[in-house]
Amino acid sequence: MIVEILDVVIAGLLLGGIYALIAVGLSLQYGVARVFNISHGEFIMLGAFATWILYTTAGINPLISLVMCGPFVFLIGFFLHKTLFRSLLNSSPNMNIFESKSMLACFGLLFIIQNIAILIWGADHKGYSYLNVGVNLGGAVFAANRLVTLLYAVAIGTAFYLFLAFTRLGKAIRAAAQDPRTAGLMGVDINQVLALCFGFGAVMAGFAGALISMCYPIQTTMGLEYTVIAIIVVTLGGLGSIVGSFLGGFLLGLIGSIVSYIEPSLYMVVFYFIFSLLLLVRPKGILGK
Amino acid sequence: MDIATLKTPKNLITGAILLVILVLLATLPLYGPGYPVILLSSILMYVILTVGWVIFSAPTGYISLAPAAFFGFGIYTSAIIGKAIPFAVVVAIGGAASFCLALIVGALTLRLRGIYFAVFTFGLLMLIANSFNYYEIHFTGTRGRFVMVKGYDTIYFFMLGIFVLLMITATLIKHSKYGLALMSIGQEEEAAEHTGVNVVMVKVIIFAVSAFFMGAAGSVMATKWTYIDSGIAFYMLYSFMPVLMAIFGGMGQLYGPVIGAAIFTYLEELLITRFPEVYMLIFGIILVISILYLPDGLVGLIQESWKRFSVRKHADT
């Protein structure tokens, strides 16, 4: 019995680590840059495929290629914001219109990125085996790569939190999240900060993708599934709350693990049910202001 | 629209053209069976979804991603009761089922604003799709079900009928006090409320009316596919397509979405079986370009260039 409980809880935490990372990225993009990025999952897919290619063709360790893929995904996100979202921001009379417009533009991006990827890599499952050895945790056995994933997710999350809390740029980002106009008046280069945030969000997705590729088979159409999970987690944690998203990721991972244990096919139904209920009862999420 | 505006020559001409088009469309199956009828049925399906979406979302600015949910409700209605009852009644019930769903959903959720509403409607679609899937696997023991097949001509005439009804309804709404109320909600909801518009009631009713047509269209189209399951009936693209088609066509005029839907459906017919990736790629690129450079869509672009052209003509004389 104890082993079973341990099994479910640890599986939930392992899943939650990835969810948390994905959600922090989305939360950053929406909370600061005000872009509700439906194409978030496509950046996860890009990260996963970049890691897969580096591992299968050049034999580069996924944990090292993680660091290499980061800047690559960051640049894509950064320039997307500099070009596409900046001009949308300039042409929108108010933030509500910008939010709708940018969300729809993200739909477009989703289809563009995903279908270019399908044209290049096809739609089959891909995968590789890395650190695929069992580790015994008090009776429950887990693959080592999944444990590494959790470790990395927590490390990246913590590092990013410290960055936001203690650096000058972090302070600028928090200021921009609260009130972009005033932050701009106080000397924050607001356009730069928003583009950086969008880039950071993309990096989180890229990292998550690299970690996912270590544990699960990957596919060019995998993006939307993770986007949906990120949206649920972000709603759970409160739109725009970074800490909320991080905790929400683990919470949803645990819920998912428990539901899977009881009735695996109800998994998605329960996710959407929680999500719908949450939006009705408490749209601000568990940590929303 | 009152009688006085109908009497001006310009409106008479427009009316005459519309009548001719309608007669042509209605007699189309007589000129010969086959492909045009099938293609036009698909076009009408997307036109109905798009115009239905535009009735509610264009003036209010609430982006609904629920069309696939209403469409799918219609499809399932047709699959469940289609065998026992006359087809026209089935279609009406399909529409009514979606109408009721929209009424409940609308009453619960229309206080959510902006991005929350879009996200919720998307979540709702996925919740319904997954629940149907779960129910089918665990209680009926099968995945999906068969639908009574109808002839292509029957499908076509029903779609045409729904389309005409929808266009009349859309025009009436646009020119009534409800249309004005919707627009005022889109511009400034608080102000609309203070000037005495019953904001919640107007939103919920128009939302439900738009869902009625989507549901009716769904219950007609179900008979074309012979087999349906929750994946086909609640296919996500039925929610995204209307949004794109409306933006591409332009939402300022009612014929904008119609043109947008017609162009895209034709493109889909050409490309989707042979190059599905290319089609979806083009879809994405056009969506981004339309949002960036065509704020009023294709119709807006044409009107703009026409205006420039006529200004230049006047300047020359």
C-alpha cells in the first residue's frame, strides 16, 4: 500500500516537473508580454526535435544539448516578438484588442511551425534511449531519465525565480508585468523587456521539450497537447503568476497521476472538468491576485 | 431594414442580384448531378459556421472557440435520433439542442471577459469531446456510430435552406436594436449596461441563436459522413476555421465571411487530400498576414482600393 502511494505521488511529481516548466513559460509570455501563446507547444516540439537530432546524429548528451538549444529557441521567440507582436501592439488601440489579435496570430504560428516540422521530419513517432535504467525509490521503481528531468525542472524553475527576484533585469520584468506604461516612464526599455520575456518563455518551452524527448517518444504534432496542459496549469495557478504556475504544474501532475491510477481513460475528462470549473468559480486561479 | 431603404435603386439592384444567385443555387442540382453539388454543400457548411460565428463574435469582440461543440452536438443528435424521425424534424432538433447548450453555457460564462472567454469555450469543447468519448467507450461499448445516409441533393437543399435562413436572421439582427446593443457591448460593456441594455440577456440570446444554425448544419452534414465518432464530430478545426475565414473575408459586411469561407473551402478541397501539410501551412501564413495587414479582411481591402480608385478618377476630371 505504501509503495503504491509512493508510486503515484512520485509519478505525479515527475510529470509535474515538466508541466511546471511549460506553464512558467506560458505564464511569462501572457503575464508580461500579454501574448496568450497558443503556439507554445510548438516551441516544446522544436526543443524536443533539436535535442533528438543532436543526440542521434552527433551523439551529443541531451543534458548538454539542452544548453545549446536554449539560445536557438530564445532567438526565435525574441525575434517573433520584435517583428510580429510588436507591430500588432502598435496597431491595436487597446490591450484587449491586442490580446485577441495576438492569440489569433499564435494560432497561425501554430499551424506554420507544426506543418514546416511535418514537412521536414514527417509525422511518425521518434525517440531515443538515454539513461533508461531503473532507480529504486523505497520500493517504487522509476527510470533515471525521469528523475533527472524532475531535478532539472526544479533547478531551472528555481534559477529563474532567483533571476526575477534579485537581478536588475528581473526587477524590470516584474515592473513591466505590473504596469508597462509606468515601467516605461521609469526608464525601463519596455519593448526590449517584452521581447526578452517572450524569448524566455520560448526557452522554457525549449528546455521542457528537451527533457520530454529524454523520457517519451516525440512527434511533430505533440505541441497542442502540451499547450492545452500549459493553459490548464496556468489557469490553475493564476494567469500571469509565475510561482502559481510552478506550483500548479506539480498539483496538476499529482491530480493526473491519481486519476490515472484510479481510471486512466478519465484523465483528460478530469483535466478539462477542473479547468472549466475553475474558470467559473475562481478565474483568478489559486494564487491570483 | 425598412421598406424605404428597399426602394432606392442601388438596393433594388442588390436585391435583384441576390435573387438571381439564389435561384441559380436552388436549381443547381437540376443541371446535372455530381461534384458541384458536393463542393457547394461543403462551402455552405463553412459559410454557415463562419456567419454564425460572426453574428455573435464580430460585434461583441468575444472570441468563441465553441463552434465545433455546437456543430458536434448537431452531428450527434442526427446520429442518435436520425433513423426514427423525418429529416426536417431531426435538423430542427439538432439546432434546438445546440441552442439549449449555448443558452446554458452562455448564462454561466458570458461574464468571463476577453481571453478567459476564449479559453473557456475551448476548454468546453475539449470537455464535451472527451466526455462523449469516455461515455461511448464505457457505456455503449463502441466507439462512434453510423448515421442514416441521405442523398447529396437532399443535403444540399437543406444546407441552402439553413444558409438562407441564417443570412435573413443575421441581416435582421444587424439592423435591429439587438445589433446596436451587441455593438455597444463590444465597444464598452459598462457603458452599454448603464444606458439600459440588458447586457447578459442580449449576449446569451444571440450566442444561442448563432449556435442554433451551427447545430442544424451539423445534423445535416452528419448524414454525408455515414460514420461519426467524438473525434470527427468535435474536430477542433471546426472551431478555428470560422475564425480564420471571418478574419480573412472581413467582418464589416455580412458577405465578407461568406467570401472568406468560400475561398478557403475551395482551397481545402484542392489541397487537403494530396498535400495536407501544405494546406495547413498556407492556412497559418494567411491567418498571420490577414491579422497583420488586413484589419478589415479581403472585403475591406477591395473597398479601400475601390475608394482610392474613384478618388483618383474624380481628381483627374
